[in-house]
Amino acid sequence: MFTGGLGLLVFFSVDAVIEKMAFKDLKEAFWNFPKTENVIRIEVMPQQFAWNFCYAGPDNEFGTDDDIIPSQNQMHIPVNTPVVVQIASWDVIHSFYLPNFRIKQDATPGMITALWFQATETGIFDIACAELCGNSHYKMKGYLTVETEKDYHQWLLENTPEDSEEDDWDDWEDGNDDSGVPENWSWTWKEIK
């Protein structure tokens, strides 16, 4: 009886210390989102079997007509700048995985999840889905391009939508179907506390 009680006391003492240290690390590293002015905010919406990215346009608001939505599977960020990503799935569970940065965040339908990171060198890195999301899961690969501040801003300018007075019904009448990137999928940015 005494030995069992002593064993439980040691077990719970060690377990409590480990849990306290784990939550301290979570608060200091993972849940301590940067709040400076130079933070890059990106919305990510995975879908079977591609990555969609959205950057706030010149008005710095998401969900507006000037949002920058680049080609699927292409994410760009500047080097040495904190990046906050919010993720919401279009269809099924996915997992946004940057193996070279050792970060991963699940994308669950109906939820907006977040993560942050900062790249310290330029280059092109893989974006993978770490959750089995269907029969073509193996095709779900994207690319993170980390570039200089100047190159990043040039890329943003090249991808900024142009004002157009075209009639949206013209494409529909011709039978054209661009079913790649979902339209108007961005959401209002959720401030993280």
C-alpha cells in the first residue's frame, strides 16, 4: 500500500512538472503570435487536391475585391518577416505541413485554425498535406517561395487584381468553366489574442 501510494505520488509529481513545462513552451513559442506592423497575414484554404492562398490587397482587409489570390499551390513570403497563417478547409480535413520549417497545422471543415513562422533564408520549399484527404492525396503539393522584401513586393504588384468592367456572364454563356480556384472564398480575418 505504501509503495503504491509512493509510486502514484512520484508519477503525478513528474507528470505535473512535465505538463507545466509543456504549457509554458506552448504559450511562449506557439501561441505567442507576433503583433508587429510588419507581420504578413495569409489565408490558406486547402481543397482536394490543391492549396489556395489569399493575401489582403491594398485596403489591408480580407474578403474584398482587391484581395490577391495567386495561382494555386504558390505561396510567397519575404525573408526575416513573421508570417501569420489562418487556415480553413474547403471540403475535408487537410494538414498544412512545411517540413523544412517543422510546422504543421490541421485544417478542419467549419473551423479557422492559425499558426505563425518566420523564414531565415531565401529559397523554394515544399508545402505538403499531412492528412490523408482522398484518393489523390499524393498530388497535393505546393511551393513556398521565400524571397527578399523587394522581390516579394514586386510579386504582390504583379498579382494584384486589375479593375475590369467585363461582363461576368460572357464566360458562362460560352460554356467556359474555370473550376480551379474557388471564387470569393476569403473570410474576415480573425484577430488572435
